[in-house]
Amino acid sequence: MGDASESSAKSAALVGLLEQIDAGALEPAGTIDVSTPDAVVLR
């Protein structure tokens, strides 16, 4: 799961993804996985 050291970057990435989904630039994901320490994965 990783520690909190990347939580700021992951939260910024997640906000950016949600904004892109809301704007219609990205298709909604069934799952947004933030369990790895250095990635946000759309599935």
C-alpha cells in the first residue's frame, strides 16, 4: 500500500483525473486504484 510520503502527489493526481472525467475528456473508470505507492490506476 505504501506510506503517506506520496499522498500529496497522489491526491493531486486523483483530483486531476476526476476533473478530466467530469469534463468529459476521459471515460469514467470502473475502479480508481490508489493502492500502490507511486501510481493512480484507472481500470
